[in-house]
Amino acid sequence: MLSTLGLLFPLFTAVAQANVEKTIFLAPEPATIPAGGPDLDDLGLERLSPERPVVRTRLNASFPTSDAPRGTESWFFLENLNPGQRYEVRVCWLATQPTSFTLTTYPLSTAIEDTALLSSLSMYTASRLAALDPQLQANSIPRGASLRGSEDPRDPAPTSDSVLFLRVHAAADYFSAEQSLMHNVPPVAVDLILDPFLFNVFPRSLVPTAGWTVVVAVLAVVLGRWIVKEVGRAVNDARRQSALEEMKKK
């Protein structure tokens, strides 16, 4: 039976060849976005939300420099969060593309009021929109359609939602004898995942893993007890057989 389990076990395993970096945060209180304030439309940022928790994309990376010690930065927008709930954002990438990632979240007010952050965000959105196909430049943050508090997408009235900006730094973390790779770092294929915590304690995506862990633990206990019982019975049978042989000799 043990040999059979040993043969079947590889069928239930998977090879993971990827790296993961993450940041954990509490969703902020809803932020009011006045109609006359900075326009969030037309930013062209890719968005993550509980309804759309995964974004698969490619991020530009570069080797660290004195001006950019953490590499090239990219910006994303987190929306429709549940205020006070704990979340984590993970970035997953192939191990064949060695990269060091740094993830940082900023409330809406901080990103707007901090001159350095606002400048960085503006430069990124400008370059991203310029690189997009004109028909894709509608990849914006619709104020009424995706933010809570407004039923009409055309309504310019103030809206309110728990939102955050996400900045991701990507620094190349390899050395190659091929000079082209040292001078031109290829974009890194990544998955960005927004994962809420259950009861602010346990990431929801790990619930199946935890369930399987419990199942395996229960099976291990049952199997262990069965093995101990069978071994004990075999020992007792051997003792009885030995005793019978001794009696026959006498």
C-alpha cells in the first residue's frame, strides 16, 4: 500500500517555477472625489478590484542606478475595496526572469498632495497613454461606472470609494555575458493579484490549500494509526508463533 501511495503522490503535485513578492495593507476609508478636483479619468492605469482581481501584463525593468535605485516604476489603481479589510497584492513572475520587485500603496490624497508622487504618476500615465493605441486610450478609470456613489456614468457629481494607487518598482537582478541583455532589459511577464483576507487573518486564495492540508493531515493520522496497528499485530503474531514453536520443542 505504501508503495502504491508513493507512485500516486507525484500525480497530485505541480512544479512551481515562479517568484512572488507582495505587500499587505488595510483598505482606507472611502475618499471623496470632487467634480472640480483632479480628474481620474483618462489616466490609462490598469485596475484591480475584488471583481477583477488579476491583471496579466508586462512590466518594464532596469538595472538599479543612483537616480533609480529600485529600477523602473509602474503604476496601477486599486478600486472598490472594502474599507477596513486587509488585502494583499502579489506580483508573480517566472524564475527565468530574475527581477527584484518593490510594491507600495498610496492613498488618493497622498498621491495627489505629494509633489514627487504626483510627478512620477503623471510621467508614467503620459508615457503609457502615448504608447497605447488611440482606440485603447479609453482604458481609463470611469468616475461613475467603477466608483461607488454614482448611478449614472455621465454624472460629474462627487463620488466616494475606497481606492489606492499601487506603485511597482522592477529592478533587473541578473548578470549575463550577453551584452544586449545587460544594456536592454526585456519586459517582465507578471501576474498582479489582489487577494482579500478572510476575517483579516487568512488570504482567501489560500483557503483551498488550507483545506487540502487539513485533509492530508487527517489522512496521515488515519494511515499512521493503521500502520501502527498492523505492525503491532504482526509483532504479536510473530511472538505467538515463536511461543508455539518453543512449546513444540519441549
